[in-house]
Amino acid sequence: MEEQTGGLRVLVSFTLRVGDRTLEATVSLPQEPVRPLELLPVIFALADAYLSAVIVQVEEQGRRISCRAGCGACCSQLVPVSETEAWHLAQVVASLPPSRQAVVLRRFQRALERLADAGLLERLRDTQALRDLEARRRIGMEYFALGIACPFLEEGNCSIYRDRPLRCREYLVTSPAASCAEPRPETIEMVPLPAKPSEILFCFGDGKGHQATHWLALPLALEWAREHDPVSQPNVPAPEQFRNFLTQLAAPPVAETLS
């Protein structure tokens, strides 16, 4: 990775191995320390490039990604988001015109009410207790059975596509899109990822990736963001943060993944 200083920004060139391909790119970063929240757009762009390289390899093998705008089945799944993404989603909602904002906020509130009625809300407020992979899968299936659409879903399409969480970007299947309406291990063919950017971000609130895993169910994101101030995130030099994230993305997985 090379850095070139220019004005108050730094151009960082890097090479990343993705399967049998090499991803080469340059990003422009501020020189000064920033919070992970401020670096999130760069992380989103890096993740998109990384996932695009994976998709190219899948298609070279003769398989096709079946995810398409309008299918929307995955938008009723339990989507884990990082605390950084929770603040970002709160900013996205706050930037909407008042009439649109009111609609989205009502959807979030209805989702919380549905979860409370089903007895899932308090369990999802303590995701730290869901350390066992099987426990996470069970609550994920309970959530999906409720049919709660993402508050940002509009006529089968994501209304915040550019700002959607990393886990949404990583949900890629080669099985028929219709199968996602009733997902089962024998009917869903997920695209395996060498590493999951979302899981790096779950531990990246310190800008280094050394903290314990923290994630939230998407419907709880705005509630959580209201109760926590992003100024609690440390300021870390942007090039250092990017290097930390890139290093973990390049490393082989060493722990059980979230599903």
C-alpha cells in the first residue's frame, strides 16, 4: 500500500487479493484523524469493489447471481448492522424530507411493535447473548417468519441502496430468487466470501478492529442511535484506519462467522 500526500488529503494505493484475482485501486482519504463513522463511505466503496471481484469469479464459473431489483425477499430477513452503520442510518433518515421521514419512522416503530408482540424485541436488544451460531440462526428464522419488511423497502426495492448496510451487500445467491421466499439450506446457494466486510465492521468501532463484536438488528438501529452519541467513537488517522480495515479484509477468517 502506497501513500501520496496532497493538500489535506492522502492518496492511498493498494493491492488486495480476492480469490484468484487481484484488486488494485486508489482512494483519497483525509490526513486528519476521523471517526469510523466518517470513514464509512470509503469502507462501503471498498466492500463494493471487493464483492464485485467475487461476483466476476462466480460468473466466470458459469453461475449467475440471481439477486435482482424487485425480488425483495431478503429484505424481510434479520439484518445485523454495526453500531457505526446504526448512526449512519440515523443520519440517512434525518436527511429525508419531512414527509418521507415520517413514513420511514412509522415503519421502524411498527417493526418494533411486531417484534415486541412476538417476544423477540428484548432478545434482540441483547445480541451479545446470541454468541452461539445455532441460537443466531434460530432467532433469524423466527424473525423471518414474522414477515417484517425492512423499513427502507419500497415496492420491492431498497430506497437507500447506496447507503444499505454491508450485510445487505453481501447477501448474494445463485439459486432461483423465488427460493429466498422460503429459505432452506437445501434450496439456497449462497456465494461464499473469502471474508465478510460486515463482520470486520462489527468489531471496528475503535478504528482498529480490536474490540469485541457488536451488532444490532436493523429495526433497532434508530432507537440505539438516539441513545448513543457518535462522539464516543475514537478519532484515528484515516489512512491508519483504512489500513487496519484492509489488513483484516485480506486476512483469512479466524473465527466463527455470523449468519
